Amino acid sequence: MSSLSFEHRTLRLLHLEDSEADHVLTMAHLRRGGLKLDSVRIDSEAEFLAAIDPAQDWDVIVSDYNLPGFSGLVALDLLKASNRPIPFILVSGEIGEDTAVEAMRNGASDYLLKNNLSRLVPAVMHAVEVHEVHLARLRADRELKASKQRVHELVQHLQTSVESERAAIAREIHDDVGGSLTALKFDLAWIARHTDAPELQSRVNSALETVTHAIEASQRIMHNLRPAILEQGLVAALQWMTNRFERRTGIICRFRSRHEHLSLPAGVPLVAYRTAQEALTNVTKHANATEVHIDLTLAGGVLSLEVSDNGRGVSPVDLAKARSFGIRGLHERAGTVGGWVDLSSSGSGTTLILSVPLDTVDETEDAAHLDMPSNPSAGPDDYDPTSWGGL
């Protein structure tokens, strides 16, 4: 704010002063300095408390140091206790350096001596300017915080909408595409059983192979859209994921949990599953790892999912990339259930931890810690929950 702006405004000034003569002299100095004032003089603690009520609006407070039964320092303490950041200037005829330092430490904007009021106008102007800059910064911070909250809510809404659309598409693939392909496969198999023509048998077998590939592709797409394995619980889904990951990539993948089953709030299993899925995708694409460990724990009301590998690690440069949306997406996804993601990395590997505080959870645990290795021959782990059944 420039001095020019003071020419077009009237300052609301509260003057804590027991001497009418000193009040008149102080106001005269301020008006000679070009300030327009709407001032009120008070001289007691009761009047001061009434004046700093939130209903009252002041641009600046100028206070004497000594008043009958009251003081400027007490007034400053009362102002501070009211949480009203009004500029406070202390003026006295007998203020010592120690008292002045104490006043400044307690939040006074400035202090002056009554026998040298030449600095009063600049002091008032500076105090008001600093105060208004501070208020502008607070408003900007509030607006920025509100804007971030709106963006966060929008991202949460988009995440929820995306998952809803994925589920709807997966259902359509299962009900329409899957059913039609399965029926077609039955028809082709029937034709193959009821014909002896070698050329027709060859064409039917080729068509059966094509349909089988289409069914497998549909199952894979459906699973990526909405993992049906989650209907069996998060523990079973993560165990199935690690087994499938190891078979597909050849990277050793171990899943550990001391829980057989967890009854978690809605949304949490899917967030944990997608987090593990994204982490394993990053391992495949970037880590050059030979081993991955996934740990699922519930302790102190906090669900923790830890995915660690022994790969090359992630550099700060990689994390700062403008299009590094994978990790950012994990942070936003975790936020939809009140959780957060921590990522640490070094030359010996990367660890990603998802933490989700839970208000209530129905927890059923094994008597012993379960180390669930990914073993392609483990019967239940070979089950594909997205399949429509074989012929």
C-alpha cells in the first residue's frame, strides 16, 4: 500500500489515553501527516475490552504506556488473547528499552516516545500496511487451501467415477461378451463333434482357438477393469496377484500376512489392491528387480500395505517428472479412504507403504504368521475368478 492510498481512506483509530491534551496532540500530529482519522479515545480496561469486541473494526490501536489502574502492556496482552491481529503502537513518555523490547516481543507493531512524535505518522502507516499485507496473505492461503480441497474432492470424485465405470464395463463384458463367446464356443464344439469332413474340422478347430483367445482376452480385460477376486477378500486377492505376477514375469514375489481374512470398510480393499497392482507394474517397467515382497498388516487400527523390491530404486528426478502420474495417482487414491502413501528408495531398492487408519474393523487372524509364497502349483491360487468356465 502506498502513501497515496491513505489520501483516499479514513483510518479507524482506537486511542488508549487518559490525557485529553495528549490525545488532541497525537491526533494533530497524525492529521498534519495527511491521515484522515475516525478516532475514539478510551482510558480504562473495561472500555478497551468492549472496543476490541469482534463487532468493532479498527485499523490501528495507539496506546499510552501508563494509565490509572491499567497499562499498555496489559492492553497488548488482552488484544493478543482476543486473537484479533490489530496493529498496536505503544506511545509513552517514560518507556525504557527493556519494556519496549518486551512489548515488541509480545506483538506490538512499534513503540515511540511522547516527546518525539515525528515518527508517529510513518509508524502508523507502516503498521497498517504490514497488517493488510498479512491479511491479504491469510486470504490467499485460505483461498489456496480451499482450491486444493476442491481439486482433491474432484480427484476423489473422478477416482470413484472411474471405478464405477470400470465395474459397469466389466459387468457388460461378463454378461454380454462373455456369454456370447461362451455360447459360440459351445456351438463350434458341437459342430466339431458332428462333422467328419477334415477341411471343416480344421476350420472349426481354428475358430475354436480364436474364440478361446477372445475369451481369455475378455477375461483379462474384465479383471483389469474390476478384479472379481476381491469378492473373496483382500488377503486372497493379494495372494492371487502375487502368484500371477511371479508366473507372468519370473520375478520372485512373496506375500506375507498374519491375517486369513479382514472385514474392511467399503473402498479400502480396492484401494489396497490397486496400490499393489500399480507398485508391481512399476517393478516390471522400471525396477530391474529380481525379488518383491508384499506385506499386509493391521496394527493399532491402521491397515498397512508394504511393497518392497531389490531393484535400482527411484531417483528424485524421476519422482519430480511432470508426467509422473503413477505415484501421484496412488496418493490421490489413498486419500479417497483417508489414507496416505510413503515412498522411499535407494540404490538397493524401493519401498512403497500404503497406510489407512480404520475406525472399526472386524479382524480374523491366523494363530501363526502366514508366509504365502507364490507357487504356480498351489491349487487355489490357479483359480481365475474372471473365468466363465470351460467346456
